Amino acid sequence: MSHRTPLPGEQEVRDALAQMRTEAADGGAAVSVLGLARRLGISNATFWRNYRGIATEIRQPPAPAAQPAAGGPVARDPGVEEQNSRLRRERDQLAGQLQAALAHLRRLTTDNARLRSELEAARGVSRLDTARAARKED
């Protein structure tokens, strides 16, 4: 027979949640439903079953701090704009270098295969492909 422990009251759950949020703001672990359930000494499923509203509230993304008025001018830092354009140029340059490296790799791969077959032909190498021969016999 299972021993039923009393569930904490909603105010106790909200107090624990507020404490977790304070700890998270101070650099602690992020607030989670599972973390809150463990702190209260109950299972995750029991928490969801009995405190669905609080669990849903925890899972909601935090509200944005301050949104500029719709249609109003957005203040931009010129230093950020300059850094963004520099990063975009660097990204484009690196993407070009990556494409060139991939093209060289493809060429080297085909050259390697061609040179290997030429070497094998010059040396008189004969392949013993036992797996292919076994499949043909079946």
C-alpha cells in the first residue's frame, strides 16, 4: 500500500517558484517544472496533474522587456550596424573559401581514384572481390 503524502498548497508552490526565479536571476539553474516538482518533493506527473496552471505558466516564454512603439523609429547603435556588416562580409568570404575547398576536395578525390587505378593497371594488380563473387554464385 502506498503512503500518501499531503500536497503543498498553491501559495507554497508559488513561494518556491519565486525563490527558484530569484536563484535563476542570480546565476543559478533555470526554472523548470521538473526542478520545482523535485524541490517540493513530488513527481513531475503529480505536479502537472495538480498544478497545471503553474506548470503552464513556467513553460511560457518570459514576456519581452520593452517593445518599441509600433511604427516608431527604432534607435540603432552605429557600432552594432558596423559590426553586423563586418560579420556579414566575413561570413560571405568564409562561405566562398569553403566552396573552393570543397571543389578542391572533389577534384583530389577523383584524381586519387584515377591515379590508383592507373597504378594498379601498371603493376598488374588483380582484385579479389570475394563478396561480389559470393553474391554472383547465389
